[in-house]
Amino acid sequence: MLVDTGRRGLIRLALTLVLGLTLGGLLTKLSELFLPESAARDFLVTAVAASIGPLSIDLVAAAFTLGPISVTLNVLMLVGISIVALIVRSWI
């Protein structure tokens, strides 16, 4: 079964982001454990967090709440995404 190019590109993007964020989180934890206290360590592990609060949807037949959804990014997570993107680009 052939998958159209747009859908395959979206799947590749999602896979790249998930694997890159995972690798970046691993790099962050390793940096926290093994790097000595310094300005470089603080720069690498300082994160910026963004979140969207709970979203409540109340329909007549059903009601549900989504959230909160939050994303935390730091320099090492961006490095992880870049590494995975380079691997995916050359491998797939």
C-alpha cells in the first residue's frame, strides 16, 4: 500500500520531533549529572516552558476536558532535534 507524500512527510516530521525531544531530554539529564557547575551548564539546561490550560468542551451528549498541555524546550533539546533530523534526512 502506497502512502501519499504529504502524509509520509507529516509522519516523518512527527517522528523526528518525538525522537529529537527524547534525545534532547536525555542529553539534558546527562549534562545535569556530569557537567560541573558553570555558566555553560546553566546555559545548556535552562529551559523555557509554555503551556495551554485546560480546555473544557461541553456538548449536550458528552463533556470532556483536555489539558493542560505543556512544552519545555532548552538548547540541548534543539540539538537533539537537529541530530535526529540530519539522521532521518540522510537515512530515509
